[in-house]
Amino acid sequence: MRSSFVFYFTGKARRVMGSGKVEVICPCCESKLQVDKKTGEVLWEQKKEIAMPSLSDMVKGLDSQKMEQESQFKKQNEAQKERNRLLDEKFKEAQKHVDKSDTRPLRDFDLD
């Protein structure tokens, strides 16, 4: 049993003369695909060559990533400190409102 699927294409396509094949250029990755018209199966694929960046460009990219990570860490650290401060204030405020009496509250199992 052959599985079939439907795909929607918005890129460039051209018919290969004398056959039931269509040559398609993918709009996302720009690879060339040869697709059978009847079955929709990809018969052939040629991926676009990706140029490798130079080593200095890679190092610059790593440096910028490191700086971004450090700034994110500092930002999160400050947010955590502020959160802790607010929670401490709320806790101290709640302690002021605590009943200071010596009597213990009744619990359900005390009534049994």
C-alpha cells in the first residue's frame, strides 16, 4: 500500500519535457526537487550549497552570543533579587497580622 500526500507549493516549478516529472525549487531551503506528477513522490533532490563562514566570523558570533548570555543572566539575576525582596516584604507584612494568642485553633480531628 502506497501512502500519498498532498503538498502545497508556492515556489518555482517547471515541467521536465517528455516525462511525468516536475522540477521544483523549494522556497524555504532553495533546494531543487524532481517530483513525480502522478504519485507526488520526490524522485531526486539537490540541496543548495551553503557557504561556510570564516573562522573569524564564527569567533565574532560566539563572542556576541556570550555577551548576550551574560546580559540575560544579569537581567534574570536582578529579577530574582527583586522577587526575593518583594516576597520578604510580603512575609514580614503577613507576620504582623498573625494572631499572637496562646490558644490553639480547633482542628477537625480534635472534635472526635
